[in-house]
Amino acid sequence: MSFRTTTATDYVEDVSPGSGALPPRAWYAASDAKSVSLNGSWRLRMSPTADAEDDSFAEPGFDAGGWAEVTVPGHWVLQGDGAFGLPIYTNHLYPFPVDPPRVPTENPTGDHLRVFDLPQDWPEPSDGGAVIRFDGVESCARVWLNGTDLGEFKGSRLPHEFAVGHLLRPSGNVLAVRVHQWSAGSYLEDQDQWWLPGIFRDVTLLHRPAGGALDFFVHASYDHRTGEGTLRVDSDVDGRVSVPALDIDVETGAPVTVPVEAWTAETPKLYDGVLVTEGERVPLRIGFRTVVLEDGLVKVNGRPLLFKGVNRHEWHPERGRALDLATMREDVLLMKRHNLNAVRTSHYPPHPAFLDLCDEYGLWVIDECDLETHGFTEQDWRDNPVDDDRWTPALLDRAARMVERDKNHPSVVIWSLGNEAGTGRGLTAMAEWIRGRDSSRLVHYEGDIDCRDTDVYSRMYAAHAEVERIGRELDGGTHRRRELPFILCEYGHAMGNGPGGLADYQRLFEAHDRLQGGFVWEWIDHGITHPRLGFAYGGDFGEELHDGNFVCDGLVFPDRRPSPALLEFKKVIEPVGIGSDHPDGTVRVTNKRDFADLSDLAFEWSYQVDGETVGTGRLPVPALAPGASAEVKLPEPPVEVRGAETGWTVRALLAADTAWGPRGHEVAWGQVPVLARPLPAVAATDGPVPGDRVITLGPASFDARTGALRTIGGVEVSGLRLDVWRATTDNDAGAEWQSETRWATVWRAYGLHRMRHRLDAVEPGDDALTVRTRVAPAAREFGLGTVYRWTSDGNRLKLTVSVSPDGDWTMPLPRLGVRFGLTRADAVTWFGGGPGEGYPDTKSASRLGRWRSSVDGLQTPYVRPQENGARADVRWVEIGGLRVEGDPEFSFSARRWTTEQLDAAAHLTDLTPGGTVWVNLDHGLHGIGSGSCGPGVLPQYHLTAQPAEFSFVFTEIGRA
């Protein structure tokens, strides 16, 4: 028989949520009651285990002068240059043995000390009490004030308050907090992010005056039939509620109905009010809106919603999840300026100030509980806490702390029980408690596949074909599920280059009422600033278990620069449709908003000739109601031209400054072609001329033995040959749990990254130089018969490439085109898609025009280097002294390293510019898809190995 010694740290492995904390209540940023921020520099002592040190550090007079310093809010592993430990990233694997609720003996523990004085104007003890509020501590904390043990708590992303008024002193108050990295609570917080211990949200001392507000619930509904709102504020402490703009002044608990402007994400009208109790005045920001499940749809204020959303983890590349208000505001402004209308707070409630911003600027919110037990999937969900009654009090505590904190935010329209926690009785208990407390919102949980406890049918990463079947109501499942609206709570996995297929999803959402949109995964790459690597990801800190750069899957880079994916998403979800199916001088404008008309927008036209704008003007467009369309007459073209490609661009711009965007900010755009371009033609009037080891043809010279191009005029060209390889993307690589083909693995297995080029013949003819080759990988029988046919009219050089696959090609090609090197190249000009990159299934945002860049400016800095920077639908490009025209249109990219070097790099700092700029001119590119965690490339975007012929015309710039 063995006995376990009871110690003062048993609470670490206790499944209960903790002890000593006050009941949860509504959060508000400020009132007229005094408060003191305890953020700033704290003393820190690290211990390797939970019980390595006794509690004497919490006593007044303890000498912590030799301790380190750490910033709160913050994570200790992101401070001290590794002296306090290092970050760990796993997607779903627990980084410790799974034996709930036990955690390892090796349990990094940080003892934190903060000594503070009360302000001189702090109220006397007779005028009420005080609480200390912790807005977020990972993962378990025990708290003392002036030597008195206040209690302990778990629930990292949730607030906890402790009564301390009776313990405060005018000066020399000692706040001691012991924080453990691992606890029983860690089993509930396996949320596909860095494991980052510490006090990472605000710590605040709040005076609680006698007769001050406790908890209160703002009920503000809207009747869309009458245009009236009904306000009732329930308060634990009696008082009055006033809203001057609405001439409201009523007792708490009393309903009042008045005409109001409704709150929506498009029209976020907030009314300033105040809750006045005997001892406190609490500002209120009230938004009137009603959320219902009606006719099988999520409706707000009588209208169905279409979520154009994103999943948002909290992240900063230097501070981790310790975000300040400016960073949160930057996120919201970026979202609004890129047409997003919704956020799922994956997978925990955000800092409460973020929800204030969602109220203010207008974003629908699915507020998600701090719960995920994904790692239990490794043991078929055996011992999953959500199906173990011992853990239910902790689950209910987490649900209550989310709902009570956030219940007064009009932006929150759906409560989510958590994420990837399997199924079980605990989740049902959470749903029942939430409904009992707040019947004005809906309940979400993706794991509830039969929708027993939820109000929406929610899925992750369902393929387009399945989503279409659901939209057409041809899916199976329970009768209840079939009557519910459908959302993709995660889709479009934005890892590296991609996701592809967003536009195809959006077409489905807009075609079927039941499909109420989705939330792209996710907002930001969780790269950590690193002095040597640029941005670090999983494995860069020597973790025993990690999931690599799977943590870098956002629409913005770690420094919040928008990625091409965000620009693509902005275009795909733009709230105004602009286009035309026929060249009759009109453009069709459609209002795709749910609530607002188009009166806040100004429209302008521009007319392009070969990509250059030659005229602009205002375009009168009616203030269309939501869902309405109009055919709008375009003016006469400002110029008449022949022999050039022409077209219209129509843009929708903000007509005046708004809270989130300046006047002139582009909201939507569309292009209408008029005249197609004339294709380049070269008369083969010059023939090849053999010389001493050289063949000349027009302006070009070739190696006589190999037929390799050497120069075009004075421009040296090296290594021009067929290219089928690309540095594989994260979406090419896929994931081991994916059922679809992982093309990167297949391509490497078949050797497409190491193709051999066999020279079969060099044939100078009367009017052409023909070079015949076969391109194939070692050990395989299939290949590509490739013929290069060169012709010239004396000034221009034309290359026609004919490709004939032979053998059994069972896979698509990564790319098909030619690659060559230029010794001097920097500035680039092109007529085609731009300004950013675009691939077959990611080029909605690629706008036809004339663009300029440097070679370095063409690169997209994905945290893990991979194929990037291709410009789509290019007519011609000028680079390195050459002008290249294509027949048909082509994609091009240029970089200062080879594809092979790009493919081998793990971080951007692995790439060293060389003396050659490598240019790809691609007839075709395989699509991108979202196979890193979702469906792969749709069939229509596969680059099938089939006979192909394409041409390029080269001209030395400045040569007549």
C-alpha cells in the first residue's frame, strides 16, 4: 500500500474551478468608483516544481530584492531571453502525460510579487470595500494579499475577483501570486496555440463603494415591425437607468419601450446611458437588437445574417496573448476595412475590451467558452472531462464566467460552449445553464453533430460539394439538425500560401439561404519574434512535441501586415457586387448587405487602355436596399482606340469618413472588359545562322551544341528550360489526418522536384531553331516530350513551347512553364493581374492593370518559405532589360534565389539573395486549396498533364 502525501499544492490537480473568488459579474471598463491598475513591473521567482518553495514570500517584509523582474500583463517564457523557460506549441497533443487530473512533477511555477500604495484620495474603509480583479492568468493561480491567503483559481481566459477591502493598508501592500504552468485546468485548455504561462491580462484594484453596483444585465431588444426598442436593466443593487438621447429615466428592473435605431454590425448604433445606484455611476453603451432562430435561420432584427467572419486567437509576436487596447483596435479596424463582419473568439473569451470595440465598430461575435479537450482524441476520447461529472462544476464555472462577463455586449449574438471537446453530459449542462440565464442569444458547439444542445448546425472544413448538399437540404442527420441553419465555424485554412477556393464557398453561401456563412481559420500567424529566425514557430524552441508552423495560419502576418489571403477574402466577401455579363455599356450593381442601403457609398468609374487609366469620373448609383440590384449606365468611353485592350473599372468608396475608415476607402470594385487585346505576332523572317559554337537568330544567340539560349541583344539569359516544380506550399503538403491526396508527398515520391532534361536534337531550319528534349524524373517511365521552337523577325524573338506527356501521369503538375536566369534585374513592370499574387483559385483580388514593383517587392514573406509571388493573367512583363509578351496570358514570378533554395528554407532568414534573378513564365499553375486542414484543390483548378502549347515573345527594351 502506498500513500500520497498531502501538500499545500493539492489545488493544482483539483478538478474544481478554485475557491475564494467572488461570483462572476458583468465587466465594465470604468465607473466613478476609484480603481488602481496593478500592471507594470513585478518581481518574479521561478521554481521547477509546484511545491519547491513555501509560502513565506507572501508575507509582508519578505525580501525579494534578488528576484528577477517581469512585466505584467505578460508571459514569463516570452521575457528574460529564455531564463524563465521557453514557449511550447502543440496543435492538440498535450505536452505532458495524459492522466487527468494529474500533471507532471516538473511544473514550472512563477512566484510573483507586487508592492503597491493606495492613492491619497482612496476612500476610507468605512466607505465600502475593494476587490482585486485578475482578467487572465495561465493556468492556475493562488493569491495572497498582505500575507492572507485569498484563494486559488483556474480558467485562464476568464476573470476572477477577490474581496480585499478589509486587508488593504495605506502603503506597502504586498500582492503575491503563485502561478503554475500546468494544472487540472490545462486539460480543459488544449486550444491549438502556444502554451504560455503567466499573468497575461490586467490586474486591477477596484474600490467597491457602499451601495455600489454588483451584477447587472442590460436587456435591449428591438421590434423590427414597429421600430421600437425595449430596455430593461436588471441589477443586483437597486438604482435608476437613464438614457438621455431616448429621454429614458426608469428604475432598474422596469421595462420601457421607445422608438430607437437598431444595432447591427453594419449600423452599430449605441446609446450612451448610465446605471446609478446609491454609491456608483456605471456608464452603459446600449445597442438594441433581437436575435432569434426563425424559419430555420439565424435572424437579427427580422433579417437573416450572412457571416463573413474569421476566427481570432489573441496574439502579438512579442507579447503573446498580452494585448493592449491599441492592438485590439488595430485588429478591429483591419477587419472592418477588409469587409469582415463577424468574429468567433477562438477558443476562449477575448480580453473584454475587444468586445467593447466590436460593439463600437460593428462586428457580430460568437463568444466561445475557454474549453477544449482535443488531446483526448488520441485515446478515443476516453476519460474526456466533459463526460465526467467530477468536472461539470468547472465547466459550469467557465460558462458562467463567460456569460456574466460578456452578457451586456450587443455584438455577442451566439454563445459557444467551446471547441473540439468531444461530447458529454458536461456540455449539455453548460447549454442548459446558458439558456436558463440568457434566452436572448443562440447556443453553438461544432462537436454536437446531432445538434441536441445547439441552435445551429456547425461544421469545420466541410468540402464544397458537401456544403452545397447541405444548402440544398439534401444532407442527412437528425430531423432537428435538418431544420437548423448551417455555418462553417472554421473553413479556408489560411496557412502559408492560401487558402484557395474562398470564392467558390462564397458563391454557395450566397446561393442557398440555409448556408449562413462561415469563419475563416484564422486571423493571425502566431509567429514569435526571434533574433535569428525572424519569426519562430513550433519546434524552434526545442520542444519535445510540437506541430511546426501549423501555428502560422492567419490572414495577417505576425506583425499584422495583411497577407494576400486577407486581400482575397476582402474581395470575395465585398458587400457590393459589381459586374456585367454583356458589353452593352451598363454595369450591374448589387447590394449584398443584410441591413444597410448604399447611401454611404460613392461610386466612380475609370477606363483603362492596355492597363493604363485614361479617364475617371463619378458614377450615379441609387441607394439600393439590401439585396436589391440595378443596371447602371456607364458613360461613353473617354477615348476611342483600336489595337488595344480596353475595359472599365467601377469602385465603391466610402462617401465620408466613418469610425473605421476614411472617406475614399475602397469597399468594393469590379471590372468590365470592352475590347480584347490583340495577340502578339512575330513573322519568322530571320533564320538561324550557325557560327563558331554559336547559333544566332535575330537578336539572340544560342549554344550550338545544346541549343540553350545565351543572350537576347545585350541581355544575358541562363538556364532557360521547362519547369514543372514549385516550392511546395503548406496546402500542397496537407496534413497526416487528411483523407485527400497530399500532392507534395506524391510529387516528391515521383521525383517532380528532380526532373532530368535529355537533349534529343538541335535543329537549325530555314526560319526556326528547334530544340527537342524529354523531361522526366529518374526511376520513372513517364515524361514530357518538350519542343522549343525559336523564331524571329530580326528584332523580336518568339519561343513556342510544345509539351506532350507520355506514360501514365496519375497526378497533376505543380506548374508548367519555363524558367530562366537574368544577371541584372530589379525593377519590374507588367500588364496583368495585380498588384499582389494570384493563383488559379486565389485570384479574385487580382485586378487587371499596369503594375510596377521591385523584384524584392514581388515576394510574399510567408513565415515558412514556400511558393509565392506569382502574378496572374499577365499580358506582358518587363524585367531585366527584356519585355516578354505571352500567348495566351501567363503567370510570372521572379526571385533572387532558386525554387530549390526556396523549397529547402525553413525560415525567411535561410534565403540569401544570389547574383541571378530567376524568372518563371508559367502557362499553368496547380491551384492552392486548403489541404493543410481542409479540402484540397477543386478539380477545375487542377493542372492536368495534357498536351499544351504556349508562346512568349522576347524583346530587348529599347530595341526597335
